[in-house]
Amino acid sequence: MNYWKLLFGLIVCLALTTQGTLAQSSYKIARLKYGGGGDWYANKTSLPNLIKFTNAQLKMNIYPEEDVVEVGSNDIFQYPFVHMTGHGNVVFTESEARNLRNYLLAGGFLHVDDNYGLDQFIRREMKKVFPELSFVELPFDHPVYHQKFNFPNGLPKVHLHDEKAAQGFGIIYQGRLLCFYSYECDLGNGWEDQSVYNDPEELRQQALRMGANLLDYATTVF
């Protein structure tokens, strides 16, 4: 565990010091590209809006544009935060699952956002990554809900889906939350441009605040 944390830190530091024009930014975040046919590319305006909001509210200096990284790529170790979304099928190969596991154990953080229809697939595929672990629902007093912004009742409910309560699940390894899964919430839809879904602005702000909490947690809590 300590070896992988050190390796992750060294890779991130090296990447950040060799990115030329990106040197003004503290780090970049990425969207996860995966196989299986699911729309990993959904919610095109979500991450740029979240980055802009987080930089303004938390005084972070995240590069304003997201990268795209494949599950099995060594490039994933450049990013302290990786976002995954979609509506459909997800398939990790054995080598991809191993790479994602190594990334998360090294100190990386994965946010999985169910865009409606992802649940059965992500639970199956994360079992390839951590056969010994399962998603557990996080209590409302978990620190991820109380970083910069307080969410005493857990995740905001952005879209109805099946009209179930929004839930936040996590994969926890040796006491560390390394994957957060927002379910029945559509958090990423709340980050989109207002014109995409015409959601009330206060609801969008709640989604952005929760997203900022995730970024803050991923980069400050180990």
C-alpha cells in the first residue's frame, strides 16, 4: 500500500512538472473511457462546469478542461480524480481491472455516477477490481458529505429516475474511501449547462457543491 501511494505521488509530480503550458494548474482530472458499449462520453458540459465551480469556490487551480483516460492506460496514474458515467453496459478486461485496482490503491479516486441504467454493470465490473470488497452505503456523517459544503441528508436528488431516494455508496479499503458511487441521483446531470435540462438553479448549485466536496475529498483526504 505505501509503495503504491509513493509511486502514484511520484508519477503525478512528474506529470505536473512536465506539462509545459499546464504548469500554471495544480492538476488535471479525467473522464474514464471504458468498453462494453456504454456511453462513457455522456454529460459533455458537466466536468468543465464542475471544475469552474470548484476553482471559484474552493480556490483550487484545476486545469479547466478534462482529459479522457482509458481504464487500462498507465496515464490514469496522472490524475488524482477520475469520473465515470453512462447509461449502459460496462466491461473491464482482466488487465484493465488490475490497472484500475493499482490506481486506486496508489491513492487515486474514482467517482462513478449512475446516469440511469449503469447500476447492474458497474457493480459487476467493480467486483473484478475488488473481488474481496463490495459497495457499502455511506452514512450521512461521512466526511465526503461535510467537506466545504454540508449535506446532512446525503446526496441531492437531481432527477427522478425510478423515484427512489438518492444513495451514496463507497468502496472502502483499509479505512480509505477510494471509490464513491452516486446512485439514483444524476449528480453529473446537475453539473451540465442550465440549458441542457432546465433544472432549477438551486438544484444545480446543490449538485455542483456535492461535486466540489468529492474533488476536495479526493485530493485532501488519504
